[in-house]
Amino acid sequence: MESYTHVSRIDDISSNEVFSWHIREGAFERLNPPWQKFKVIERKGNIESNGQIKIKMNIGGPLHIEWLVKHSNYIEGKGFRDTQIVGVFSSWTHTHLFKPFGTSSSILEDQIEYSLPGGKLGRMVASRLVNKKLNQMFDYRHRLTREDLCTHAAVNKIRGSDNPMTIAITGSSGFIGSSIIPFLTTGGHRVIRLVRGPISPMDSNIKIVKSIKWDPSSSDYPDITSFNKENIDAVVNLAGENIFGRWTKEKKKSIFDSRVKTTTSLCKMLSSLDKPPKVLVSASATGYYGDRGEEILTEDSHNASATSGLFTSSLTSSNASKHSDFLSYVCRGWEESTDIAKESGIRVVNLRMGTVISSSGGMLAKILPPVKMGLGGRIGEGNQYMSWIALDDLLGVILRAIADKSIVGPINTVSPNPIKNAEFIKILGKVLSRPAIFAFPKFVVKSILGDELADAVILSSSRIMPTRLLNIGYKFRFPSLALTLRYTLGKRNSVVS
């Protein structure tokens, strides 16, 4: 039998608060490191009722394993235990302990006891690897727990209450949407998912996440009577088709409609409620500004499509498919479509989001395989600026925007440190201990992605500052790219100059 223990102190957060965070729905998903691919495929009961959870874990390529764990030994405010029923270990027991430290702080302790299959020599070698992986994982988990709890505490102080909110989300199955749900539920909030497709059977097992079917392309709203009963405090609008793929006329129309028309439909529906939500936090993007080279951009900088020769005041998908600065045109329409909500008295925040950094999805997940193989390198001259934000900072900004009544209109949702493409690849290579010496000429990128997509997304330069976030004192968890990459890749002890 092998053992492993990880202990951390969490200042200014009581042990009861840490305990409550861990037993809320979504904690398992929230604590899973972004570099570990898994999916919850079944839940029975919960931690308090000695429930079970079954997950499918990817272990490379098409290979995966299933792991069934049972909860037990629940002691209110003190701890609980997870025991493997089916999995890769001969045995596995994980005891979660929560202890007070002083008058207002706490100790978080994870104890693991496990045994491995195979002979003595195999177990000796494997146990070293397992303990290394456990240290990597719990280093991540304890930091995330501490920072999430501090974020929720700070936001509750701003809104003057720790009562749970009900927050509706569109685009909840996407990269960002699927991440924000466990972030909100572990904070004690209730989530309403607005979904187009079939409602997952898993939803019936989750008490604080509810799905309502809604098709934004239809004039039929969801059952308004039922919707009014939900007493929604805030809406987070993340709907929008992935921009990657050949920009045919049909693809561009779909990109435009999935943002502008969907947001218009959403705002009409919200405005028709007996009790509209207090705030709508609606996605936009840094594409609003277009390709601006070395120019430092703030929220007051102009929209690129407004100064182009093809500008028209009529924002339609047919115009968008012909527009010379397509993403800028789409973002302008995206933001203007929230005017309906503003006119009905809903406070609206438009998130001009940069490239979101996490190894669990988005751009970073797409480029990791070639970089890990040593095939990373700058694109074009590598001088184009990229404005980016760590996923956890994006989640924190969204929650702050919901709570802080002073935040209205567009906010640049980016790190205060935009970085050039060549430097981004150099830092990523160092974090992964891989060379990043290749160069990909523009014509190669354009031949793969098409001219418009390559010019608008990969080769364009956006040097954007989060002026309004800095002015309200928002503290970024991850202001530097090197820190962000080490954290999301589980390489926090690597050295990057």
C-alpha cells in the first residue's frame, strides 16, 4: 500500500466555507486539471448520500479507461472519502479533510492510499510516477480552490450579499460555457442552461443546474410562464459558432447569424419577461478593433468596420458575407444587438474577449500537439500582437461583471500584457521544453485556412489594454503568459526567462 498527502493553508477562508465549496455540484469538474481529459458519464446520489460518480478518462489517442468512485464517511464540515470501485488501481482511497486554522483561516488536506497491480519492481517504478502526477494535480487543485474561494468572497462583498444567484447561460456546451457552469455552482449559484438540442439525462441528477429548451432561430420563445418562475438574476450570453473553418459565404452567414441574430432574439425574450434579469453579460471579441498593428487600443478606440469603405449602417448577414473587415463588422452588430435589452432597463456588459488560454480547449489545445513534437514556430514575421486572457481570469471577469453595477458597456477582457506571436511560441516552447524554431510563411497559413480567416485571426495584430478592468481594480490571477502556461499545463515549476 502506497500513501500520499498534500496539505495547504487557505488564509481568510473558514474551513466550513472550504468544505461547502467541495461538496457542491460541479466541484469534481472544477477541480479536474485542464491537461487531464475526462467526462462524467453517470452520477448516482451525492456526497452526503454516499453517492457514486463514473468518469471516462482519456489516456492517449482513442484509448480511455472508466473509473467508478463511491463517496462515504461524510462528516458535516469535517470531511468525506472517495473509494474506487472500478478503475486502474488495485485499490484507491482518497480522504478529504477540512480543519480550522486560527480564527478565520483553514487547512485543506488530501490523503491518498493506493495499491498498484504488477510485481514489486513494477510497483516501485510506478509509485514514483504516480506520486509525481499526484503532486502535480494537487498543487493545481489546492491553488484553484484557494483562488476560487477568494474570488467568490470578493464578489459577494461587492454585491453586498452571499445569497445564491440564478444565472442563465447560452452557449453552455462550448469551451467557455462548460467551464463557467462548475465555477458558478461551486460558488453556490444556480444555473439555467438555454439549449437548442435535446436535454441531457444527466441534468435530472443535478439539482442546481436546469436546462430549458430554446431555439433562437424560431419566433417561439420558451414557456414564458415557466421562465418567469425562475427569477433569473443575470444572463451570460456565450452563443456563437466556431469561427474556424473555410470562410465560405455560407460559413460567414452562420458566424454572423449565430451571434447577431441569436443575441437579438435573446434580448427580445428577456425584455418580454415579467421580471427581466438585472444584467446581461454578452460576449463580443477583440476582433471589434480589426488589424491595428502596433497601436495601443482601449475601449474608446474605434471599430474597424466603421471606417472601412464598405461600411453600411444596415447590419445583415448578407452584408457581412461581403464585408472587407468581417470580424469587426460582426462584433459591431453583436454589440448593437444588445440595445434591445438596454432599452428595457437591463444593465448590459459587452465582453471584448481576447484569445482564451487553457490547455482544456480553444487555440492552445489546437496547437499543443505540433509544439510538443518540436514543430512549433512563429507565423509570418511573428510581429503581430496577440491579446489574450487566462480562462480562470475570464470566468472571474464574468462574475465581477454580473455583481458590479458600475460595469456597463464594453470591457476589454484581456490580460494587461499583450504579446507578439514569435514571443508567444518561444515561451510555450520553453514551458514544454521543446524547440520552437520553425517559421510558417504567410502563404502556407493562408493555403491551409484561407486568406480571410488567416488575415483576420492569425496574421492580424491586436495590442489591446484592459483599461476599464484596471480602473476598477480588477486583480488578474495570471497577468503574464509564462505563468498562465505553466499553470494550465501543469508545469508550474519550470523556468521561463
